[in-house]
Amino acid sequence: MFQELTTERLLLRPLISSDTKAFLEMHSGTKINRFLRNPILTLTDAENYIHKIISEHQKNGIARFAVILKENEELIGFSGLKFRTTEENGYSNFYDLGYRFAEKHWNKGYATEAAKFWLSYGLHTLKLPKIHACADNENKASNHLLEKVGFKRSNQYMVNITLHNWYKIKKDEFESQI
């Protein structure tokens, strides 16, 4: 059995291979892949991405989790903490918050609900000193969400030819948001 975590409206659990079709469907909107470095366009893309997340969870004990609506058990996205060993913006060996939701579930507060859960989990349960996040500068909704849950933008940097915002939050900064 795998670890299941819950919020008021969401069930958070590790992604599993049988999530592949729902994961691909989650990426079927016209806008969801716009800001992704590696868009999910095919069943093979979805299988490979889920396998990567499963491997990260097995290796690090933490990864992005499936986000399931409690009311109907629909997979609506993924969210969670990831231990990043590869360099990003001059950092390596750090935890970051990430999320992605099907377009039909945008603007319903699910991403905020999941993000707040993961920040609390990371800063309190895992006792992490800080958590990072990044977002494409043009992704206004993602940047807004990060700031809404308490992240502070520390700088901007380039990935390929795209400007990104770099965020971090410490436990005391998160506490002041509650």
C-alpha cells in the first residue's frame, strides 16, 4: 500500500503506472503544455514522465503526487515536493514545490490547497529549512499562486531562452501566511 495524504477536498498519493491514461488526458488542454519544458503530448510521454516520478519517489522518499478529487476520485493534476539534484539557477540538492492541473480544474483553488499542504508538510513534517520554486515569467497564474502562498521572488534567470522567476520560502515566512 502507498502513502495517502489528504486536504479538505483532495487526496494526494504517489503516481502509479495505471495513472498513465488519466495523466495524458490531464495534459490534453490547449494551454497546459505552454509553459512546460517537456510537454506531455503522447501516451509514451506520459508513461516516461510517470516512470521518472516513480523513480524519484523510490530514490528520495518524496516526489510529485497525484492529486485526486475526493468527491469523484478523478485525477486532476499533480503536486508535491521534489528533491532536485541537478543544478537550477545555481542551486543543486534542494527541495522545490511543483504542480500541474488539468485546465478544467484551474481557478477552483485546488492548486493553492495542494501548495499550502505541501509547504506545511515540507516545513513542519520534514523539517526542511526552506523550499524553492520556479515559474516561467510569462506564467502569471503560477507566479501569482507562489506569491499567494508566501513564496518570495529572489531573482530571475534564463532557462534555454525563457526568463524564469526563482522563489524561496522559509518556515517563519510560511507561518506568517497562516
